[in-house]
Amino acid sequence: MSEFDLIRAHFARLGAGRGDVVLGVGDDCALLRVPAGQELAVSIDTLVAGVHFLPEVDPEALGHKCLAVGLSDLAAMGAEPAWATLALTLPKEDSAWLAAFAAGFAGLARDHGVALVGGDTTRGPLSISVQVHGLVPAGLAIRRAGARPGDLVCVSGTLGDAGLALRDLLAGLEVEPGLRDRLERPTPRVALGLALRGLATAMIDISDGLAADLGHILEESGAAVAPGERRGGDASSPGYCIEEGGAATPNLGAEIQLAALPLSPAVSTRLARAPDWSLPLASGDDYELCFTLPPARAGELPALADRLGLALTPIGRILPAPGLFCLGPDGSRWTPERMGYNHFPDAG
Ligand code: ADP
Ligand code: MG
């Protein structure tokens, strides 16, 4: 089969049919209609065999996951998924593998009304890049910056399941299918992201572990300057800004109550045996949302959780000074050894 036949066989008209796709797969570019008053939210992620997934992983699950991680980014902005493009690098032509991969991708795409509108196909070591495009009414996207001291820190779902599944798979242990799905077929929290527009002050999806990803909210929110304020300080004090009055606003911190972390039975059982908090706090691939909420609006969480059928749990608070403090029930402090996964541990 030629490259073109491969593309036509597996990737033409994949996913949802959408009226805003003027031209999809087949030309030099796709043509897409962005509605007036909406902003385009765009994100790309690459999954590399041996780094982001085990090379022998089920291709159907892989097709699902490579779109899911993108949709999780859209969810984290409060954007509604619309279109995707797919760059595939394949070691060999394997029709059965491609058909299964395409089926996994298509299933999740249809669930979220996403049309695959283009891509690229090359030969080389197995690697997959998916770019997702979503729509959000102008000005309503939920950024990492926006958290304020006193805001509640909340998370969706449960934490550490994917980390536990990976740990056990690498150790050659049997992993029960539900837990394995948490690693290989994550559910992007798209409906939650949309529901939090106008409610959450800041949001991020948890892909590298809660400690690291909450850290990004603290950095960005601490460095954010409201309109009318002036960014100040010098290069040696990143995260500090000078307000119009001249007062310095320090970086933000957070306090997390370890006993409040939402855990699945599998992770709780493991923690009861060996209290290693890095499992829920610093292992990757959760794809839950972490968001901050003004305390006055905390009362809205239970009804939202009910409506979505998804646990939404307050786990701590934003503090006016830097630092991430993880407190045990007895007041003891846990400090992460490593914050999360870092592809360039030796960089700068
Ligand atoms: P070009 O040489 O102009 O980049 P290609 O031969 O790479 O064109 O691709 C032809 C058409 O097929 C384009 O519309 C492109 O977007 C689409 N395409 C290529 N690979 C994929 C893929 N893996 N998934 C979806 N569409 C693809
Ligand atoms: Mg091309």
C-alpha cells in the first residue's frame, strides 16, 4: 500500500462529521470555520514508544490515549473539542495495527464530537503527535494564572491509579483491567472543564503528578499581573511583581491535606501497606483536573459532582507565600523527592 492508500484507508473521514469542516483530509491544508466570538484553543502532544508507552501496548488503547491527552489539555482550558490533526511515524506498514489504532482514536473522537482533519505519515521509530483544536467563548478560557490566596485547591476523580498500574506492569505483576484502563485508556474530563467556566479561578490537567502540576498553577498565578498593574522586579526575582502602589506581591504557595486526597481502593490499599505519597502526588498520567475555587463558591461543587458523576474533592488551599506544604493527619509534613516526570532532568 502507498502512503496515500494508507491514509485513505484508515484516516479519511475519521471521527465526528462537523459542519464547520470546510475541507478535511486530502488537500494541502484543512479549512476550518471558527465561529465569531470564539477563541481557538490549540495544543499538541507527542507520545514516543518506550518513553510514553510500552511498545507492545494494545494499539486500540494507544489510539484512544493519544487523543485523550490532547482532549485533557482542552478540558483544562474550559475549551470544547472540535478538530484534531495526527502526525504518525511508523516503523513498518502494519494494516491490522493501524486499523486498531484508528478505531481507538475514532471512538473517543466521536464521543467528543471531534473530526480528524489532517495529519502527516512518515516512517521511523514509532511516535505519535496529536494536535487538538477547541473552541472557547472569547475571554472565558481558564488559565493556570488566576488563583488567589484563600482559594480552595480541588481535584477531580482519584489520583495515582495510572502510576500504580505502570509500577506494577513494569514489575511484571498482574494488573486488574479497571486499573490498567486508568493508565492506557484515560478519560479526559471535558464536561468538567466546560462546567468550570466562570467558576474556577485557575486550572491545569494533571499529567505529570499533582505536586508538579499544582506547582505550575502557583508559578503562573503568582507571576500574573492584573490589568492595570505593572510587572516589576528583576530577572533574579521571577514570580514577583510590583503592583501600581509599589508593593511586591510574592509568589503563591499551597497547603495540601494528605488525608483529603481522593484515592481509589487500589491506591488506598497500597498506601496502607507502604505510605509512599509519591504515588498519588508525583506519578504521571492521572489526566484529572486540578482547579482553584473561591471559597464562597465551594457550595456549588457537590451538585456539579452529582451531575457529572465524577468526584470533585477540595484538598487544600492557596497560601499567600511560596511553598507547597503537604500535611499528614498528625500535622507531619511530606516533601516530594521528585515533583513529577521530567524529560530533561539535567537542563539548566
Ligand atoms: P503534504 O505532502 O501536502 O503534506 P501529505 O501527503 O502529507 O500531504 O498528506 C496528504 C493528506 O493526507 C493531507 O490532507 C494530510 O493532512 C492528510 N494526512 C496525512 N497523514 C495523515 C494522518 N496520519 N492522519 C490524518 N490525515 C493525514
Ligand atoms: Mg505531509
